[in-house]
Amino acid sequence: MTMDWTRLFRHLFSTRGKLARAFPVEALDAIERAVTESELLHSGEIRFAIEAALEPSDIWAGTSPRARALQVFAALGVWDTEANNGTLIYVLLADRDVEIVADRGCNGRVSPAEWAAVCNTMEEMFRSGQYERGAVEGVHEAGRLLARHYPPLPSGRDEDELPNRPAVL
């Protein structure tokens, strides 16, 4: 295995300060509002997580953004929803990579290509520095996909099983 030195340096210099500039409190508030609004239209659960960079040991080991997203999915308990319809939107800032991990209840309902389209939209906006707009649009697009398969409960009582506030890792 060869070391990707460019990626290592990109992660070393992607600090919490850069994350705070890309996603200031106002952006985190907007993402939280978007998750809350989205969840009114479906009975799924969306969890948003942002990480500045991976540890050097993870880069050395070749940890991909997807592998890290799977770890975060488990660590944040996104899998622990009653209908198995939790969805993680994970942003790895140093790589400007977005990964969506959906629980087993979504498998076969929302295609990998549909999730990839959401990720691509967000990544495109991130490349142009539109972090808040890209994140909010991604949440709304993911919500539209979930709404097709998980409409609001007829009783109107849908317990919020996961926090709507973005997790800053």
C-alpha cells in the first residue's frame, strides 16, 4: 500500500477552525431547521454529521470516507430506529466528500444511485464554497426520497428518534 501524501497533508491542515468557518453556528442552525422541516414530510429519521478530518493513523490505514461514514452511522446509533429507516448524511470536510448511509429498512426502496445523486449535488455546492446551501439542499433531497417510502404516520404522532442538530465530530 502506498501512502497518499497529498491526502494526509490535506487532513492534517483541515482543522476545527476550517470546519467552523465552513459550518458556522448559523449554518448548523439552518441544517437543524432543514432536518426538522424534512421530518414533517416523512416518518424517516435523518442524522447529519460533519467531520473536519480523519486521524493520521486512519489516513495511513487507507480509511475511505465511506468506511468512516459506516463507523459514524454505528457510533451515532442511526441504526437504532423503530422502523429501521434512519439515514446518515456524513460530510468529511478534508476530502469534500459526502456519504449517505441508510439503514436496512431503506435498502431496496431508495437506490444507491438516488443517494449518490444527493451526495453529488452537495459536493458540487461544497466545491464552490456553498456549504450551508449544499447541506440544506441535501437534507431536503434526502427527505423527498424518504417521503416516497415513509409517509408521515396517519396518527400524525411521529417520535423524533434521533437528534436533529448536526453532530460535529
